[in-house]
Amino acid sequence: MAAKQDIVIPVQLDEKTFRRFARFDMLRLRKRWVRPAVFALILCAFAFVALFSRLPQSGMIAAVLLAVGLGLPIVYIGMFLSQVNVQAERLKLGKGKKVYTVTLRSRDFSVVSHLKEEAVTVSWTDASQAFRMPGCIYLYASPVRAFLLPDGQANVPDSEVWSAILNRLGPEKCRVSLLMKIRGKLS
């Protein structure tokens, strides 16, 4: 790859890639599963204390605490996954839809949306982080805004796309998934 060559990625996003990213962003990166899990753990602990207290109706109290302690976190996660599905349907991603074009340059990257009349340019020094996942790169322009770069859509090989991002962001801001490391695709 020539040093002055721009890498252009016309991103066609499908539901599967979008859902995988949403689960990664919520559950792994933002760790939004922790509070519901702690809530469930606390209520389950109270349920076991109530059950073994030998007080009248302790069994019923334990059952209610267990139902609430396990039910609410399940509903929380279910609602999130439902909202992801609704958003994918609203965007009409289906098997794939052209959503934006990302251009990686030496000093910055730009994103031109095909859904709205919106263009964004982000300096590499301002970019937050990047993750190399199986089938896709998640390039975070900020901690709350990411652009998905699915494999096989750039004007260069996927390894060159990742190398360019890694060289510009630096290794401290770039992570490779364990599955990618196991497959031996990246170090």
C-alpha cells in the first residue's frame, strides 16, 4: 500500500453484523450486564436467606424474590435485544444495505452517510479506539459513536485496513478479539 493512498470502504451493513456489534457494544464494551447481574445476585441471596429462616411463608417470600431477581434482568436483556431488532428493521438492513462510506487518510478519516445528509471527519488523535473482530472492524470515533467496517468491502485487503488503523491509532487504542488471535489471523 502506498503511504498516500486513501483506503475507501463503501460499507454495506447487514442485520447479522449490526446485531453482533450491538451485543458487543452493550455486553462486552459497556458491560451493561453487570448491574442486572448484581441485582439478581442480591435478590437471590435474600431469597435463600428467607427460605432458610423458618419463618411463616418464607417459601413464598423466597419464590417472589427469586422471580423478581431473575425475571427483571432477563426482561432487561430481552428488551435490549428487541430494540436492536426493531432498529435493524427500521433501517431496513435485511441482507445488506449501503449505509455509509468511510475514507481512511493519513491524518483523519471521514464518513459520508447514505441514510442522511451527514458527513463526519475525525482526526486520528481524536478517535477513541478500534476493535478487530471476526468479520468486521469496529472503529470508534468517540466513546459512544462507532463505525462498522465489514470485511471484504475496502479497496485494499482487510489486513491493510487493520494495519492502517493500528498504525494511526496506535496499539494502545486497538484491540484484537481472542477468536481472531486463535485463528492466527492477527497478533
